[in-house]
Amino acid sequence: MSRTTKSLVVAVSAVVINALAFATDPPTPSPTPLPSWVPPPPPPATVTAATPQAAVAPAAGLAGPKIQFDATVYDFGKAMAGELVKHQFYFTNTGSQDLLLSNVQPQCGCTTTGEWTRLVKPGQFGVIPIQFNTANYNSPVTKQITVTSNDKVQTFLALQLKGTVWKPIVVNPQVVVLNLRSEAPFNSGVVHITNSLEQPLWLSLPECNNPIFGAELRTNIPGREYLVVVSNNTALPPGGLQAQISLKTSVTNLPVISIVAYANMQAALTVSPAQIMLPASPLPTNQLIRYITLINNTTNPLTLSDMAVNAKNVQVTTQTLQAGKYYTITLAFPPDFEVVPGEPVVFSAHTSNPQFEVVKVPINQMPRSRQAANPNIPPPGTVSLKRPELPAPRPVAAPVAPTVALQPPVAPTIAPKPAPAQVSLRDPDAPPIPPSN
């Protein structure tokens, strides 16, 4: 090979080697500058070898029994009035000792508890069954149940039961009260009945168990809204009366709607007390005071006159608390006041009300004690140092000895002994011997 050829081969080889070097290690591009709003990258983290640490001891407050519920609140959503809402609260003893539940107390009588778990071992679970009666509710409700245990951290823990109760048929109000006066002896009340169901509601004519009351059914929206007008048919004497009104419905779950009606006739004049009772004579104070209240329940003003007591030395004064409406009469009795049996004592007053021309309040008195009737009897609490005289002993007759009849003993009857047989030595063939004289 010529020298020129060798030079050409060496040059080509150098070019190839440089090309391969550039292909294997490409040049590093220069960094592109970042915008001003981009934060700079964090510095590289320094890795340090971790040092082993000791285990963390549990807190002292967590030692012993510990109660933990899966959930302390139960939302039952929406329930129809009258439906029983039932739920079970589950809890676990996450402590190191036995967990004891001493009491589970619901908030009111509509919420009750079943047989709940009283003793739970560590790591075990228990249950508290709850039942809520929604019969008397028609709104959102929240009921609380208090759990008492031997957990030192949370001795008293509250559970919650909440939701919304709705009534398919709303009766408002369920009780009608008719307040009557002598000047307005008749009155009425209205009951609204609303259907919340999809199906229409049909009602029968109302029935009442007391003829003094009357009930009328009116329809606002057929199948949806009704009115029941309750009133009294006759004038009533002072006092109260009650009745029950029933309407049959087309709803299977609520076949009958019941409405309670009250009528209260207020007296035109209220006198209190109806009678006065005094202690026995002599009275315990120098002047014994008693009060009588008169209230006018009508719109006409009331005036009083000629107020007196038909007994001596009884002072009568009047105080007007509200003119024509409210009066207080004060009676002051002397210490020697005494009601004589058979002679009634009465407070009397004339009024401007034609129904109560004269108001009378009897005055009675407790009878005297035994000590006042018999001065020889010491008053209660007196200690007598005199030996009481004993009654003379009654003579006791000597006991009479019982009479015993002494009879001679009866000698026993002894049968005579038989005579001994005589043995004859005489010859039986010899003639008999004549008896001797």
C-alpha cells in the first residue's frame, strides 16, 4: 500500500470514530430559563440514617375499661306517626379490663330500651337495643339516650336517635275547648283535617256521645281538606262537660278519627272560699284574720254593699283590687269569738248582679277540746308529779274447795270355799249310824 493510501485510510477512520463518539454521548443542552411566576425547585433532600426509637407507652387514662361505639347517632330518616322505630347500638370494650354498663336512660317515655349487654370483656362487643314510639309526633324529632359505664374517661356517654315523623292524616287540634260565660253561653271551635296521602280521604258524618255538643262536617277540598265545627247546643250550668266526636274514614290504617271536646261554663261570680273554718275557742291570737275573695266574671261592673257578719265584735273591711271586678273582704275575729251550736254564723253581702243578689259564706268553728270541757284533765304536755290514786281493790272471795263424797270402800265378794271331802272308814255295807241327840 502506498503512503497516500495509508493517509486516506487514517483520515476516514478518524472521521468515523468522532461520529460514533457524538452518537454515544450527545451534548448536554443548556437549561431553559423558567418564567418569573414559577417557584424555584426545592433543594435536594439530605438523607440521614434513622435512629431506632423506643415504643410509646399507652397513656395512663386509657388503662382499664374503655367503651367505643360503632356510631353514637342513628338517623332513621322519615317515619309515619304510629310506627315503631327500632335500632341497635353496638359498642366494643377496647380497654384492658371488664366494661360494666350500670344504666341506660332514655330521654322520655316514648323511647325505651331492650335487654342491653351489661358486662363486656376486653376486646368483646355488646349491644343496646332502642325502640322509639312515634305515635304522638308530627315533626322532626331528636331523642337522647344516656349510657353510664365504668369507663373512667367517659362515664356518661350520649346516644342520639333522630329523624322526621309525619302523619298521613293531620287533625289539628285534637282537643276543642269551649269557654263559656253567662253573657255568652254559646261558643264553637274548628278542627282542621288534612290528608297527606296520595289516595283521597273520605269522611262520614261526625257522631257525638254527648247530646249537649254538636259537630258539623265541612269540605274545603274534596278528599284533601275538611273542617269539623264543634259547638254546644244548649246553655250549660257552671262547671265542665266532656264529649268525644268520631268520624269514620276511608283509610285502612286510620279507620276512625277521634276528637275530644270540653265545655267550661264560668260562673258569673266567683266566691272563694266557699266556707270559713276557725280553730276552737279561745282563738290563738288577739285578732284572727280571714279573707274572702269575690271576682266578677261578667262584662258588667259589680258593686258590693251591706257586708256584715251576724256575730258580735267581728270587723269587716273591703279592699278593691280592680274596680267592678276584683274585691277582697277581710274578717277580723276577737279572741273570745265562739260559734254557739244551733246558731249559724254567716258573712253576707249584697251585689248588683241580679243572679247573685246576696252572697253568703258560712263561718264554722272547731269544737272545744276535752280539756276545755273538763278542767280536771291536764292540758297536753303537762307532767304530773302526784302519784295517781289507784282504785280500791275489789274483795276476792276465798276459793271454795270442791266437795268430794267419801263412801266406804265396798268389800269384794269372796265366794265360800267348798268343804273338804270327808273320807269314811266305815264299811259301806254296814247299817247307817243314827244321828246323835
